[in-house]
Amino acid sequence: MTRLIPKKYFDAIMVLGAILFQLLWYIAHPSQEPIVRISHAFGVLAFLYLSLVLLIGPAGKLWPWATRLVYNRRHFGVFTFFLALCHGLLQDYLTFNFNVLALVGQWSDYRHAASFPFATLGLFALIVLMAMAATSWDWAVKLLHFTRWKLLHMCVYLAYTALIFHIWLGALAYTDWPVLKYLFDLLVGLVVLTHLGAALKVRSQQRKIRENTWNSTTKP
Amino acid sequence: MSEPERGSVVDGQNRAQPCLTREVLRKIHLVYFVLLALTLATVALIEILA
């Protein structure tokens, strides 16, 4: 039987990871204004954690040992939402003084990549994560019924896509660390390929089951 | 014979089946990730060429 990781240990690892990351970001950017540095670290960490959350599901399908992490996925996702919320609130305060309308309206040229309002993409992802965090409870699954609840939670893929472009057009367009771009591409590539691999594996397994059922029912 | 439920389709044996099944969700997931991979590869290629 697979041994599960108790929630309190998993929570401790998540919180410790967040504190360590803030310290690392502080060492890497000592001259940055503290509030800006903390906000950026929250944003990077939220994306990193969201990528890990998204890796758990397909990893469990590809490698059975990873299924034990599925038990901790919801907690991980809700914690990630709070990290993203901290980043969103701090950035909104720093740039727009908590004016959400200004956030959506600024650089309102949606036709060109260079002037695309990337903050809007981040806001969209934050709203999706908020809806998911609010429904990450057993009563929500019962209330919405599994397939509808699953469809809502599959919106995380839309949010993830929005975040990829939010980071590409925002933080990575202005970074002075080219290595960050490669690390980001590597992480996104890993998430996308793992999902494709798992989906294709499940598809082929189901085809085999269908063929076996068909053969057993049609045998004379 | 009873009427099929709203939001359902009728299978070969006239049983009401929900439209949104796990199988459909799996297909949406696969198609979405194929499209995402193609989009990201295209954007990366454009960036390399530019």
C-alpha cells in the first residue's frame, strides 16, 4: 500500500520552502526595494508551486510512486493561491494603488505583444485560482457533482496558459537574468510534456481495455 | 419509455447518459495540451527566428 504524507508535514515543507525561497531571492536581489523584492518572490514561487501542483496528477499516471502526492494536491493548490494573492495584492498596491480598473485599463493596447497589458492575464489567473481554492472542499464536489467540479478545476489549465504569457510578456521581458528564461521554458516544457505523456498513456490503456472487453464478449 | 434527462444524450439502448463524462473531460484535456504545446512551440520558434 502507498504511504501517504501527513498533511501537517506537507504543510510544513510548503511553508519552509516559501521562507527559504524568500531568503534566496533576498540574497539574489539585495539592492531591490524590500516590498518589490518580496512581491516578485511571491510571484515566482506561486508559479513554481503551481507548476508542481500540475505535475502531481500526470506524474501519478506515469510513475505509480507519485500517486501518494495526489492526497496533498488540494492543500498545495490552496497554499499556492494564497501566494499568488500576496503577489497580486502587492503588485496592485505598488503599481496601481489598489485600483483594479486601472490595472485592466493600463497599456490597453491588446493588439501588440510589446504593449499587451500582461497584468490583466495575471488577474484572470488569480480569479480562476480563487474559484478553485473556494471549491477545494469535499462539500463543493458533492454540491457541483464530480464532472462539473472537475470542469471548473480544469480551468487551471487556462489560468496556467494565461500565467505563461503573463510572465513572458511581463517579468521575463525585463529581466537582466537570461538564465531565468531558460529555466522558465524548461519548467513549462516539463509540465506540458508530462501532461501529454500521461494523457496518451491513459488513452492507450483504455484502448487495450476496450479491445480486451470486445474480444471477450465476441468470442464464441 | 421515459424522457431522457436534460443535458444528456441517449445511447443505443435508449438509456440517458450525461454529456459531460470523464471520457469527454479526458479528451478536452488531451486536445488542450496538444494545442498548448503547438502554441508554445510556435511562439518559441518566432522568438528564435526574430
